Amino acid sequence: MALDVDPKSSDSIKKAASTVAFDLMSYYTGNKTGGIPGILPDPFFWWEGGGMFMTLIDYWRYTGDSSYNDVTSQALQFQVGDQSDYMPVNQTKNEGNDDQGFWAMAAMLAAETNFPNPPPDKPQWLALAQAVFNEFASRWDTEHCGGGLRWQIFPFNNGFNYKNSIANGAFFNLGARLARYTGNDTYAQWAEKIWDWEENLKLIDVDYNIFDGATIEQNCTVLTKFQWTYNAGIYLHGAANMFSYSKESAVWRERTGGILNRTTEIFFNNTIMEESACEQPGTCNTDQLSFKAYLSSWLAGTSILAPFTLPTIAPLLASSAIAAGQQCNGGSTSKCGFRWTERTRNDGNFGIGQSMSALGVIQSAMVSVPRKAVTTPQQPGQSGTPTSANQPGGTGEVTVTDPSNPNAPGEEIPASFIPVTNSTGGTSVGNPNAGLSASQQGDMMTKVIMTSTKDTVAASFLTVAMIGGVIGGTFVMVFES
């Protein structure tokens, strides 16, 4: 039987989300005997575990159900690695910048939502995000294409010659969120720099299309023009954070609105979310089946940080949540199909990514529930009448209303929906010096290669190439103000 999602009812959304979350976790074996916390079963890559636990943090945030908090915390801690930077030994050789970024964004979300903190002797959420940010900064490659992160971290992996929007999007997204959380402008300056680089290469064009990437052989002049929901979402959410941090600058309002408008045109089919590059022909791979979960999360987050977007976002999440629920009618456990545009005609396409996408959009529809007109206090120092939730600075108030009917009765927006900052109740402990320097990353990889490669001579050549070719950036320590 399909799930009946009423986007005007918190209880309905919570009930449906609970059912889908249970189905999603039925695939996970990392918390069972013989399993590895954080690792999804084959054929799933390591990064998607970070994406799944990010989705489960949002599940707790929007529903208040803590059933999966312990397993989420266990996974996020188990995968931090020896250096507390989400480069665990069992993944490092194959790890890309985007992979590391997804785990870091999960940690960042944990900090922003006041997800239960780890014990004091364990790596803390904010410090983990800062560690990955610092390592990204050390890998900024000015030798090719005028800057940017490569897709892969090390030259022995396929894709090392590719600079893509998702790796740089993770860097941009973290920078924008760290700026808002800490109030430190150095993070914001990096976010601006990454955006400018994307625009200069036309990976973000004048119409706010966000293209996949380009190879360094042509100096990044020949673009791969695939467009994916998670690329749109990661830049949209980053732009909304910059809008909030910058006290609602016109530039970031335009960028946020521009990405949102293009997102609605490309990734919604009659108001229902669709992975347009692969969904209709049925060619989405294992990774791509999860992308709609992230766009859903980042749309909801954008509507909170930049409330002017709520009238556009709320109806789209509402209609997509209804359709996703209708696709959750497979088998005896309401397994969720992937093509939400098919409504109750289940496509029989089940799995972790499909359930994660359904969960992401259903729980994100909480922002579409009619709300009473409520106000939230702002911090001292800002003039004017602000509209961004909990933005740094300000003497006014924030009003959040039902986007379809501002005068309608409804529920007050829960404070847990609004991402906290250091000055608005955030409790996660940071470390602006976290992460490895460029040379330290080289030393670490030398040990990994030499201990895992039988042919030590080949490993030595590999290491020399890696240290000389990759780790040429400048390590940036971001000191708190």
C-alpha cells in the first residue's frame, strides 16, 4: 500500500518518513556483527554512506525521532580516520575530494543542528568540517585552469585530470556554512573565490546552469555539460548560506534566486522532482539514484536561510513528497520506487539510493506545513528589516509564514529547523587548525602505499609523482576571530 503523505500535516509527514527510514536502514549492515560502521554493502561507494547519514541527521532534525542517532554517530565517528579528517586508511587510496566532502558536510550538518556531540576525547563535528575545509584549501590547484579542486586527490586514480562542480561545490558549501557558523570571513572569501572560479570557467553560466566539469588537458575549456540535481542543490544551499552570512546582499540574493529558478526548470516535471539526465531513460547508476535526496535537503535548508525562496520551494517539495509516497508501494514493506512521476505505478526500482531519495523529499516537506506567523530574534548589529533565519548581526526579527496563505492558522516553525551558529546556541567545538598540511598528506600517503603495495619500487615512483604533482598547494589555517 502506498504511503499517504499530507504535506499540510506534520504528523502525516513524520509517519511516512518513519516508514521510509525503517526501510532504508533495512539495507544497512554496518551496525551488525561483522559489519563496518559507516560502510554500505556492495556495490555502494564509500561517499554514499556520508550522504545517507547526512539524510538521517535531517530525519532527526525534522521529525524529532532519535531512533537512528546512535548508529549515525557511530558511523560518523568510525570513519574519521587517524587524522580526524575523513580520510580513513581503508578508503584513502581511492578517495576523491567529493567523497571526503560528503562526510564533512554530514559533520557540518551535525554541528548546525546541535546533533548530540561526541565524547570530549573524540573528534567534534565542527572540527571535522574544518579539517576537511583546510585540506581542500591545500589542494587548490592554480597550475591548471586557474584554480579549482581536482575530482580525485591522488594521481593514480582515474579522474585526477578532471575538475568538477561537485568537488568544488563541496568546498564552496563548506566555506559558506563555516562562515555563517563561525562568523570568520576567511571562509566566506574562499566561498567567493570558488564561485568566481566556477563562473570564469562557465561551469556556472549566465543562466545558472551548473555543468559537471572539464578536463585539464584543454585547460578546462571543453565542458562536460551533464547537469545533476546534487550540483544544483549544493550551490543553491551554499549561496543561501552566503545570503544569510552577508546580511542579505543583493548579489547573493540574485545568485540564490537564479539557481533556484533554473533548478525548477530543469529538475521538476509537472512540479515533481526528477533526475532529468537519466531518470526517464532508466540509465541512472547507483550513485545517481541518491542525488534527489540531497537536492531535497538543500532546498529545504535554502527555504529556511533565505525565506524569499519559500513560496517557490514549499509547493515543489510538497508535490514531490506526495508523489514519492505514492511510489512507496512495493512489496510488504512499502519499498520505494524511483520514478515519482509515475505516481502509484511502482517502477520496481528499489534500493538504498531510491529509499534515501524518498526519505529526503518526504521529511524535507516539513517546510511546506502551514505555519503561524512567528518571529525569531536576531543578534545585535544589523540595521534594516531582515528576513534570513538567525543570520549574523541584526536588531530586528524574522517572520516565517505559510507560503500559500500568510494569514492561515498553522504550527509554529520548530527552532530545531533553523541551523544554529556559534552565537545562536551552537555547541559543537571547533578547531580552525584541524587537518593535515600538504606535506603531511604526502607523508601519510607514502605510508599507505608502501604498506599496501607489494611492489615497493613502483610504490616509490607513485609516491614521488603524487608528492610532486598533487600536493603543491598552500595549506591554509583559518584562525578564528
